[in-house]
Amino acid sequence: MKNKYLVIYQELVEQIEDGEYKVDELLPSENELKETFDTSRETIRKALNLLSQNGYIQKVRGKGSVVITRNKFDFPVSGLVSFKELSEKLDQNAETVVHDLTLTNPSRHLQHQLQVTKDQEIWRVVRARHLAGESVILDKDFLIKEHVPHLTEDICKDSIYTYLEGELGLKISFAKKEITVEEPTLEDKELLDFEGFHNIVVIKNYVYLDDATLFQYTESRHRPDRFRFVDFARRHQS
Amino acid sequence: MKNKYLVIYQELVEQIEDGEYKVDELLPSENELKETFDTSRETIRKALNLLSQNGYIQKVRGKGSVVITRNKFDFPVSGLVSFKELSEKLDQNAETVVHDLTLTNPSRHLQHQLQVTKDQEIWRVVRARHLAGESVILDKDFLIKEHVPHLTEDICKDSIYTYLEGELGLKISFAKKEITVEEPTLEDKELLDFEGFHNIVVIKNYVYLDDATLFQYTESRHRPDRFRFVDFARRHQS
DNA sequence: AAGTGGTCTAGACCACCCG
DNA sequence: GGGTGGTCTAGACCACTTT
């Protein structure tokens, strides 16, 4: 509990989710909130901007902050979410099978994607994700060894992210994501239950650390029926 | 040219894109920028936060603002982009065929999606988008007549967004987007050049106005080879 | 006219990084 | 220790909506 504006943000999120402020209602004005939280208006505005960015409110000039609908199906695939968090949200029987966990030198393609030289060692992790008894997602992770000296099958079966952020204290700050639909490869057909599906959804992720260094490249290959992406785009200035 | 922080933002974007600041280099510090732009630090910070949100820089505590790579293929499909802007970016021969432009009463499904009653009239617009001579995208737009009294084929052939924002002065503020992969419908097969493709990428858009009212529901149906989505996700606080 | 959010200012203290 | 970005403050003026 440090940052005032974060505390205020969390407090307001809770109140909205508890239904204390309903959809289409107005939040108290910034001046009122300033008083109730005993702070300055700019700090209140920081908290409100967070609410706005995360899809809780829409600010309207001259009126106030309107509470808006978060879609029912609004689970946050948008942004950075690991399979572990995701399967917990979806509340399904989830299992992970590790097919490969090796140290290699990067191919030319990977050298380019990860911006490394051919002499830097790279972890290659291939995992199949099972939901409701079917193998539906193939995750291929490539991590720069320099940042991740150790990696075991147990870590990969659980969640690499949890390990990186928890044990290693690495701070992941942002990711660039590219989504395309492609023909399945032989590897896809081998490791996934494909049953007559003709395409595969490929999500390429470039993951950056807090200090702006690129350290991981991931391909997450989804059977099309098990793919859904939700995005929340706010219009900014030109 | 009004908002100081926007002017500063645009100035810095230009300098970065012109290569005055290169990838992995630091921008001048906030205090220096404060002086050069003759303003306060908070205003500089507002501009820098915009740069950060739009993927130009990564701020590192104790060091400065690092310029980061925008991928070469980084055309902004992320966020709200109309077909017109998109085809201009891609620099292809683009054409739009209007297949339907009618006023109807909403089906039960649409009543739900648009949150309207069955008595409110709705524009139904169906357009096929042609790129390089092939019909590859099917756009189905549903607009609430209350907000858009007039609509002509010419407007639809050009860009509905341009008309709404330009002529009508409507301000679009944000959209919720959902991407899935589905089986093509008969309509898809009729109106698109499908040639052996087995899936279709469906992008459902819920578009909101400045005052937080929902006014449009759109389905954009892409042939899989013509679909690509780029996202830039920043990790925020818990 | 009163109230709302949007912008801008000048100053302060802090946590962090680096030489 | 000096510089950096992160947070917070108290106050000001503006554009907009509502009564």
C-alpha cells in the first residue's frame, strides 16, 4: 500500500464491482473524491485515468465519470496473460505437457526475432496445453539464457512467468503481439488434437523487461475453436 | 495546435521517426525537455507518457527514456482503424462494393448487441472490400438511426467513419473488440473470393461515442490470409 | 451561474541508477 | 552525490454541460 492513486483506483474498482456504482451512473465528482480521499485533484485524476484505461468508466466533459459495461465475457486475454492465469479464469481441467526443453544456438530466424548473435545460448521450450482432455494450444518459447540461467521441466509445467517474476525477480514490462491465421505445420498436427481443423491461429509475442531489453520470443499456436481475443481500444488524439 | 503536451508529443514523434533519436538511445531528460519547450515538468511527462503508450519509448527509472523499436510491420491495426486508412497504409488497389444499405428493425440478437428496443430503427450496411482485385473482407455495420439520420451509397463506398466524424461531428471515443475464428457462412462464400479457405476471422466491434453511448456494432469478416492484428500491451500495476 | 472535467504551473520529496 | 524518473500538492484558468 504505497501509491495513493493506486489505492484509490483499487478502492473504486472494488466499489464498482460490488455494484455500489451501477452502469450508466456517475461517480462522485473529482472535487468530491478529492475531499473523501483527502488528497489533491491531480492524484484523483490519475486514479480515474486508470479506471478509464481499464474500461471501468468513461469521462465526459462537463458531466462526470460514467460507469460503463464491462462485457460479461471480458476475461483479459488482452494484454499479457499466461496460460496458467487463463486456465484458472476459464476454470477448466488444464494440463501442460512439456515436449521439449533444451539449450540451443539460435537459428538465423531466431537471431533476427530476438536480436541476438549466433553464439548466445537460447532456451527452447515446447509445451502442449490440454483443456478438457484435448491438446489445443502449442506454446513455443525461446528465452535468452543470459537472463534465465536455470529452467526445469517442473517450472515449465507450472508457469514460466510465475518463476521469472517470482523467483528470479525479473520485471516484465510490455509485449508486442502479432496475430495471424496460418496453415498447420506437421508439428502442430503431431502435438495437437487437430481433428479436421484446417487453420491454426498463431500469436507471436515479443516480451520486454523493465529496462527495455528484449528477452523472450514466444509463439502460441491455438486450435481455432479455442481461440478468442478481447481488446479494448481507446481513441486517442490524431 | 492547442494542447501543449500534444504539440510536444507530435514534435518528439517526428524527431524519432526522422531518426534524430535512434533505437536504444536516450531522449533528453525531463528537466532538459522542460527547458527546451519552456513548460512545466508535468506537461513534459504527459507527452512522454503518450510516447510510451504508443510504443515509441520505454521509461527507465534513474536512467531516462529509451527509444524502442517499432516493428517494421507495425501498422496500427491495433486500435480503431477504418478500411480506408488501412488500405492507404498498405498502398494497394482498394475498392469497396456496397451489397446492402437498408433501414430495418433490429433482430433479437442485434437488440442485445446494441442495447436497443425492437422499435428503434437501425441501418444495416454490408460491404465487400476488394484488395488487389480479390474480395477478401466482408464488413457488416449496424448503426443506430437516432445518431445517423442519413446514409448514402457514396458515403459507404468511401468511409463511414470519415463521414461520421467529419460531416456529423460525432466523436468516437473507444471500441471493444472481440476476435474469433469461425466457419464461413453462405453469405461469406457468396460475397468473398473464398477459393478453398476453410475458416474466416471474425472481428466484432462495439463502438462508443464520446458521451459513453453505444452507437454501432460491426462485424468485419476477413479471409484468413488477409488478416493480421498487431497489439502493443503494456504491463500495468496489479 | 454553478459545477464538471481538461490543462498547465512551480515546487517538493522520493527511489533508483551510475560514476 | 548528482541526475533521472515517479509521485504528490495547491492553485489557476479554460471549455463544456446543466439548471
